[in-house]
Amino acid sequence: MPTEQQLALLISTYDLGHQPFALASPAAWLGAAGARVVCNDLAVEPLDEAAVRTARLIAVHLPMHTATRLAGELTPRLKALNPKAQLCFFGLYAPMNEDYLRSLGGDSVLGAEFEAALVATYRAATTGEALPQPGNLDKLAFLTPDRVGLPGLEHYAKLRLPDGSERLSGYTEASRGCKHRCRHCPVVPVYDGRFRVIERDVVLADVRQQVAAGARHISFGDPDFLNGPGHALALIEDLHAEFPGLTYDVTIKVEHLLRHEAALPKLRRTGCLFVISAIESFEDGVLERLDKGHTRAQALAAVELLRGGGLDLSPTFVPFTPWTTLEGYRGLLSDIVALDLVAAVAPVQLALRLLVPAGSLILELDDWPRFAGAYDAENLTYAWRNPDPAVDTLQGEIMALVADGEAAGEERHSLFGRLWRRVHESLGETAPPLPPGRTGAVPSLSEGWYCCAEPSENLMRAAQV
């Protein structure tokens, strides 16, 4: 242990609009180890240069592609302000980008189970102990996250209700990793089919402190809430018993929705407002290549199952892939209309392009060399082109329409109508009139981005507050 309290600075560049669990959790561990901890969330506040200058350890969280690119832009400033600090990168995207991060001057790179390793890294920075090895997935005994040093919940994504009102929203995690190995998922190269449970009393204590801070809704950030159904369902029963008016949302795979159909009434009864599910595509050929574990027919069944159970679906998509055609993209929009999901789909979900980071299982596909270029070290992804250049052109146009529409606060049905007309124009067709949606607005979060696809440069800039 260090003989005197030294500063550990934890930095988040972007975390999908949430108050970062991945700063609050290690803050508790580092504080217990004797560190003086400062948390700095650059998504909502400026860089704390005074803390940078005095820190012995600077640790930057990399949960996703955008956060990693922003960290790359930030690092020269950190090194200039404090070249002697131990610079650590940690999180899901750190191991797969280790060479890049070390080229920036990173001293250590830690994986997704990072709390104990960050404590060891702090000790190395303050006492000269050996640095921990990256990639450790040992099970941890979690501590209640320390959120005291983070900006208040009012600075983060809020729950938007159909009546136009908003509620403060919190964020926590009940598990990490995933049992499944979807080819495009960034969780897979790190966890490779494993997942880790966070103890129920720790999750409840974390929710409790966020409710005390004003949260009336909680987002569970687990890659799949029903990876461990016994753990998850007992948790929500305890949560509802203590906070009967609290609502929440979860992420669940299509196959788990169908397999655990009996659990859906319990979700509804305990306050679940909507379920995020990575539909990705309604085309069987694309779903098979992504190894999603479901078919078009099963995705359609899941939509109706949730609707019948009184739960709203918030689907996510990767609409632009090497296998996307103009007709296929038009078909995606047509399916969304037919399923009355226009209000449920965040517009950015209709603009995203498949991201292929280092270590992606997409690289194992037999037909991948037909589309792929070299690894783009600047953008941290493998380049690829659609066989039809018109599809790549359309993707750029759709992303620009979405970025402009969201910046202007355009309503979802209106923005969808512009995308609808544009795809028909790309096919030389006149767009048929859209039928009126059977449903109006649905509950949603004010941050609609998702982590498994390439953002545009517009959205990259929007993430830099």
C-alpha cells in the first residue's frame, strides 16, 4: 500500500448517455485501497486539468468504439499535462486495441473485468509493484459503486414518456459478458461466451443510491439481462418490492425472449417499460452471417410476443452490411412500418454501418475477403465496401439525414418519412404514402445511439461535449 494518499483519476469520454458505472465501480475499489479518487466524465464536463497534472494514475475507460477514438484524440493532451503519470486504458475495447493504445503512450491495458486490476495498477504507480497482466476474467466480489464524484443524473439521458414528460434515469449492471457469440458483437472477443454476475445486494445498493439522487427509472446495461434468468428475475422482484413505483428497461436477445416467455409477465408487473433487443436485420441471410441465433420468423414472433404482453420493444439494427441491397434496405423499412415500430426505432438505428474491429468474428466468414480492405488504424476498424456502390452512397445520405433531423429535434415519424422517400428514390421509384401509425410515441431514452456499429463523423463530433 502507498504510504500516503495519491490521486487516481478515472476518465470516461463517452458512455451512451449514462452516468458511468465503469467509473463509479472502480472508484469504490480504489477508495478502499487508499487512493484519492477523482472521476471526470468528459461527455458532460470539461477535462479536470488540475487532476491530470497531479494524478499518479490516469485510467481511461473504453466501453465502445466511439469512446476509444475520442480517447485517442484526448491522450496527447493527457501526456502533455502529466508525462509521468501511469496511463492506463481499461474496458471492453481496450484489449482489442492494445497495440494502438500503447502506441499512444499507454503504460497498461486492462480488459473488461477491471476493478481489481485497476487497484493493482494504482499500487504499481505508487509503490513500484509489478503491473497486472491484461485480459484477466477472474470472478470478482463487487463493491457498491461510489457515485459521489460524478455529475448528477440531470446531466445524463432521461426517460421520455409518451405524454411528453421526462424522468431522471439511472444506470446499473447486473451482469457482464454474454453466453452467446454473435459474430459482430464487441463483447465476444473479450468474453468468448462467458458472463459474470454482479451480486444482487450490490446491484440493489447501487439502485438505492440513484433513487436517492432522484432516479425514477433505471436502465440495466447487461449485454443480455436473461443470460442468468434466476439471478435477473430474483433481482427485479426485490427491486419492485423496495421501489414499487420505479420503472426500468433491459436488453434481451430474441431467442431468450422466446425461450423465457413465461418471465415476460413478471417483467411487466415489476415495472419494465420496454425491452431493447438486437434484431439487427429481418433477412435470414444476414442473420445467419451474424450468427444472431434467431431467424426472421422468430424476430417477428418476438415482436408480437412483447406487444401481447404489454411491453414495448426498442429494436436495434445494423442495417448497412456488405450483404445489404437497396431492395433489402427498403424491405427493412417496410417491415418496420408493417410491424408498427416506427415510433419505437431510434432513427440512428436506421443509418448504422457494420463495425468490424480487431478480433471480430466477422473476419472468419468465408465470403468476407470479397468485401474487405485493410485494417484502418486511424478509425480502428476493418474497411469494407458493399458490392453495390449505391448502397454505400445511400448509407452516407441516410446518416446525414438522421444527424440533421436529430440535431433539429425532428419527430420520429417525420424523419422516418424522409428516409422512406429517399430509399425509394434510390431505386427510381415513387414512395407510396406511409399508413398512419397505429401507435404514437412510446417510452424511450433521450440517447438513441448504440455501440455495435460505425458512427458517422457528425455523431463523433456530437459526442464531444
